[in-house]
Amino acid sequence: METRSMGSVKEWLIKTNQYHEYHNEHELRRAQMQKHGSMPLFFHDHMYVGNVTVGTPGKFAEKGQTVFLMMDTGSSNVWMIDAMCHSLGCNGIYGNDRRKFNSTKSSSFSSENTTLNLQYRDGWCKGPLVTDTISLGGLQIEQQGFVNVMDIELAFGFMYFDGMLGLGWPNLSMGEVPPPMQNILPSLDSPVFTIWNDGKFNNHANAGLITFGAIDTVNCHSEINYVPLTSETYWQFAIDGFSVGNYSEHKIEQAISDSGTLWFGVPKSVMDAVVKETHADFFQIFNFYFVDCSTIEIQPDLVFTINGVKYIVTPQEYIKEIGLGRKFVSALSLLKNYIHNCHRCGKIQHHS
């Protein structure tokens, strides 16, 4: 199943002088989430989405409806926006057009008479729990449960996707709705899926691939390093150590592989070390750390040690040019351009 990048939210907001409005909305949401203690998920910057067909053609439609859903290993629910939702969050802000699901055009649609409120760090969405046929990557899932969103947080209006398709574990699913992977496992050759995100892409063009039931031998390394998982909720595992330039630490930290969050979330001590070793400057106006464009070739690699294996992230991968004459290292959110991930369902293993 091919994925595409919808571009960088940060970059677009900065260039169109809309970042402050988004940032204020985001900070307000963060303050509210600290009070309510909701699920720690976060959408930001480059987003990879997949083309998903929903519904069965009936007398009102010739083919299923196509939506672009974020493929998210950091959650386990599926949701998409209903055609009857016309708020700014549903329609998309500043020309960010949305594809919406029209349940009246599907002969296989069914409502469960239950409402779910899905909480994410950047906001919430809610609507009735429904079932319908979903097709992705040549696979068809009948009676897949998902939330048909009728109301959504305004912050989602900035996002370039029509909904989300959760690839996390069943224990992470809100409302105990079976995730898509659990429903298609019996039809797969092997209980695995591989995610490849290509760092070299044009916005709104093909930018990666998700392979269900097999390891992507074309784009991923032939050497497979399996890592024991420490949780059956997120794809969670232990990081043994980290180094950048002259800084290194050897302490076990828990981490999750989250395809819906295209940054590295790190402890403050690690971020402080990155800032020091890269000589980055903080710009309050954008709430980012910047480095001079001319230094990218001499910036240090980030080195993560996972299960005894060192994984190198080059400066070309964690420094993002945004077209303002500078390049930035985003504070507490180091961009990851491309990471190869293979997830094995049913066994506590993860390949990175």
C-alpha cells in the first residue's frame, strides 16, 4: 500500500504567517490536556497518509469512497469525518480541503448506536461508532468498526488528512473496538506489517509504502534486528543509550514507535545535549531551535542504541529546511525523515 506525504504543517504555517494562531491553539490544548490527563499522542509536521476505500457501492454510488487516513501505530482506532460535519475542524482551515464519508452511499454501512469520544494530545474527535467495509493495500476488511466523526477539535483543521487508521494493539483501542490489523491477520501470509517512509518526496506525492503480511525486502535492510516489546499497547521498547557529538548517556529509557508522530520525543537532558552539540539558537517567535544552513555538513549524528545495535540519524535527517534562509532543529521534536519499521503482531517483538 503506497503512502504519500501531505507536506509539513510547520513549514506551511510559517510561510503563510499562520503559525502563531496554530501555536496558541496548541498551547491552549496542552494546558487543557494536563488537567484531563488524556492519551499522549501528538500530530505535527510531515504526515504520511494512505489511500483507503470505504463502503460498498449501492444504488447511489458507482464505487467506494476514497479517504486519506494517517497510518498511526500510536493508536488503535479508526475514524473519518462524516459528510454532515461542516465545522472548521471538519472542513479544514485555509483551503485544506477534506474528503468526507457519506454513509448514505454505502449499502454495507451500519450504526452501533454508541458514541465514542477519542482523545489525542492535539485534540479530540467524537461521533457514533459504526461499521462498514474498508479496503486498503489490496485487502478488504468487512464490518470494520470506526468512529464516524460529527464533531472535532479545531486544531485538526490544520491537519492534511481525512482521519486516522490505528495500527496499535487491541489494548489501546477506545471502546474495545477491534483494530484493523486484528481483523485482517487471518488473511495474511505472516502476522507482520512493514512501514517504509521515504525522506525524499514531493508533497502530495507517493512517499513510502506499507506492506501487510510481509517484510518489505525492496526498501528495508536485509538484516532484521528483533527487539522485545515492553508493552502490548503501544509498540513500546527499551532504548539502551544515546550519543551526539561529545555527549553520551547509557541509561535505559522506554520509547514507542509511532508512525503518526514524525518526530523524536526525548528527555530534556538529551534535548539539552543536542542543542549544545549543534550550537542551536532558540527563536521565541517560532518556538523552535535553529541552526545555520552552512553548518549542516559538520553537524553531529544522533546515535540511538537499541538492543545493542546502534542506529544513526544523520543531520540531513534531523534538520529540516523551511525556506526562510535557515534550517531548524525543532525543540523537543527532532524530525525523522525516514525510518524502517517492521511490526510483528501476536508476538512481543519489534524490528527497527
